[in-house]
Amino acid sequence: MDLEHIPRKTDKGYAEVQTRAFHVGARERSILIMVDGKTPARLLLARLAFMNKANDILDELRVGGFIDVEVPAEQTLLAVPVTPLTDALRTRQFARDFVLETLGAAGDDLVNKLEACLSRERLTLLLVECRDGIEAGAGRHKTQEFWDGLGRVTAAMTAPHRMAA
């Protein structure tokens, strides 16, 4: 699932939440309940960072017909082909948002460096610097969340997308 898409419950999803008619598992149901039709997958997965394979569960819920996704208007107006450059931009944006959310004003220096970064090689070095800054400012748990999030962003860009039936 594209991280900028907005998952929303289908009628089948609402029926499962209200009546447990389809007997989905506890983890799947927990995620289904969190789907509100307003929150992009990126933020939803950030909230579910503690849960293994949350992205896979979202995909399973979509394939099972419990959720579908809404493509944000800006993505439908301008389709950007995925290239190594756009991959780097998405990675940079994830890192920037994570640093801002986690460190606030204390991360301004890192945010400024990320915004000024124009090369993939420099971005790689900055990601390590971000990791170190997050560990110093927010601890190992947040550092692991950052590193896991980077892995999800990278995997989402390289993995083939499953289409709902």
C-alpha cells in the first residue's frame, strides 16, 4: 500500500467491527478499528510501529475487502514516475518528518540539512546522523522506530504492489 494513500473501511469492514461477522483475527481487527478514513497509511503505520507486519495486515485487509484506499487528490492530478531520485526524495521526506515529530525544535539542524540535501550519497550519511541524533535526543526505542520506518519506506518503494480483487 502506498504510504500516502488513505485507507478507509468498506461496508464489509464496518460490519466486521460492529458484529464480528467475518471473524478476523485480533490483530487484524485492532488495525481495522484504527482505520478512520482520514489518516494516511504513513501515519497509521507510525502509530502501529510496535506491531510486527502491520503493513502486511493492512494489505490483507484490503485484499479481503475490509478496507479500500483513497488516493489523495494531489496524487491523482500529477502522477510522478518512481525513479531513484523520487525514492531518495521520499526517504528524505520520511526522515525529515520523523526528526521533526520526534525531536521538535531540537532537530532543526538535522531538518535543515535534510532539506538542503541534493545527493543520494549525502542522504545516506545524513540518515546515520539522524539516527544518532534521535538516539541522543529520544532514546533507543525511537531510534529503532526510525530505522524500521526507513526500512518500510524502502520496501514500499521496491516491493511489487498487490492489487485488490
